[in-house]
Amino acid sequence: MFGMVRPCRHRLGEKLTAQWMAHLCGLCLALRGDHGQLARIVTNYDGLLISVLTEAQAERGDGGRRTAGPCPLRGMRTASVAHGEGARLAAAVSLVLASAKVRDHVTDGDGLLARRPVALAARRVAASWDRAGARTGSDVGFDTAVLLDAVARQTGVETLAGPGTAILTVTEPTETATAAAFAHTAVLAGRPHNAGPLAEAGRLFGRLAHLLDAVEDRDADAASGAWNPLTATGTPLEEARRLADDAVHGIRLALREVEFRDGGLAHRLLVHELPNSVHRAFGTVSCAHGTGPYAPPGTPGGPGAPLPPEPPRRDRRGALAGCAVWLGLACTCQLCCGTYEDPWSGERKEGTCANCDCGGCGDCCQCCQCCNCGGEDGCCDGCDCGCDCGC
């Protein structure tokens, strides 16, 4: 998994966590359905925002769900997942952006990709993802050429960039790509008047993603000698932070102009969670739980405080079936950092990283830290995302 929007289950709450997981699973299954099992590895947290935005605008939210079969991430249980054009657009965007990420690693010679045979194979995989993304994009009326053009231009922009180059010159291709993807969700949802503000939100989201990626990779790039936009342009961290905070604020303003049918999850992810992404990248305090419900091993925190105990299930699995489920949970990191059901008994349990101390709203949730509730922004006015501004 990769992506900068990694929400904490404490802040999402039960209802929005279920919705978030429905879109995450829907993206994964859309990739598998259109492009095979290998394509599922490009499932990412940011890509599912496309599916979230599409459903948030659609007239009928229930028309975009189906019941999916058992999966190790869900303890081999079925679940209601997002499907349809929003999930497929998210899949197309994820494929193209993942191909760009692979090419970037090949160019930098990261790890095994420094070896020519491995790099050649990686380029072939990236090219196949480009073609696959184009096919799926075409099926939902989205021309991925704008994404491919952005990927192609990015290399040229980075080649010409040097000390004194404006960092926004480097982020422009990413901004253009994400603006197009966000705007197309309005077309899919039948609300073309939303395309303008969503394009602006997408442009700023792309800027933020590029900036935070550069900040997080800065030290590692310096150690390996890889190209980094902040280092190459001489942009100080203070300026990067200013631009990141401005982007978060601009996204919040742009979303005010969007007409949603049910914008609770979209509001939570793009208004409340993005500031936490900025805090995480710059190493400042945000949430005591660190990353989201399915954080990678080794990261602090995880899904949040334990849920109340549930009675043990009686439909116990056999030894072999239980071992197979356990292996799936281990491979997906859920045993460490997720909420999962015991492979044999079916009891709900917390991963080993979940034993964190929620010190109250001021310490953990900070639900309105981005809002200045009661001030001129007042972004929680009329908000149904579960934010309790009384804390």
C-alpha cells in the first residue's frame, strides 16, 4: 500500500471506516477484474479517493455496491464493496500512476532495479500498466493521455530543473494529471457543474502529494544520490511546508463549491485527514496513532484503541483452513496493525501494534484541528462526517 491519505480508525468512526474499506476493496477488486491478480499490487490509498468522490456525488449511492466474496484481509468474510464506473476510474488512474512510480525507481536505480535485466522487466510491466489503464479509462470515458503526457513531461521538467527553479514548476505535471482525474468524477456522477471546483481540488491534491513525497524521501535520496525536487531546486523545508499548508487550505475552499449527495467520507478524507498527512511528512504532532487502519509493519500506532470484546463464534474453522487464513492475514500485515477476526474462532482481535493509549480528544483525534471551528472558515458547519467540534 502507498498513498498519503491514511486515516486513523479513531477519527473515521465505525460508519466511515466501513465506507472507506468498501472503496479500498472495490478498487482492489476492480483491478483484479479488469487486469488480473498482479494488477492488485497497485492498490493505493490515494487512488480510492476517485471512487469516493464519484459515489459522494452520485444520485444513488446504493447502486454502486455489491457483495464481494471472502478475502484474507477481511478474515475470509464477505463484504459490501464499491463497484462500477468510480471504482474502474480509480483503477485506471492507479495503474498509470503506479507505472510512473516504477519508471521513477528504475531511473533512480533503486535496489534490484539497478540491475539491467530487472530494470528491463520493470519497464515492460510499467508499459503494460499504461495500456491497461488506457483501456479501462476509455471504458469510463476518461482519456488517460493526459496522465501519460504528465508522466512523460515530468522527466523533462526534472532534467531542466536546478537551483532557483520554482518548485511549482516541478509539481505542475502531477497537478495537471490529478486535476483531470478529480474532474472526471463529476462527469461520471452526472454533475458536470462540479468539474471546475473538483479540478482545482485535484490540482492542489497533486501538488501536495508531490511535495510530501519529496519531503519524505529527502534524506534517503540524499544518501543514495537520487534526484529530489527539493534538493535540486534548493527549496527549503519551510517553503515546502508553506506550500503544503496552502494546498490543504485551497482544497478545503474548493470542496465548498462542490455539490455532494453524501459528502461525509470525502469531507473527512480531504479536509480532516490531509492536515495529518502534512504533519506526518514533516514530523510534527498530529495523531497519537500515527498511520491508518492497515499501517505497514514498524510504524507506530495503527488502527486505534480496541473495540469492546465480542462473544466467540461457534463456526470454528478446521486446522488447515485456519492456517490458510492466518497466512493471508500475516502477508497483508493485518496481524500486526489491523483489526481482524481470529482465523479459527472468528473472534474480533486487534493487531499487536494497536495497544496505544488514546489520551482523549485533544491528544488523539484533534478532530477539528484543520477547521478553526467557530472562526471565519467554519468548515464543520453542516458537516455530517462525525466531527465533534465540542471537544
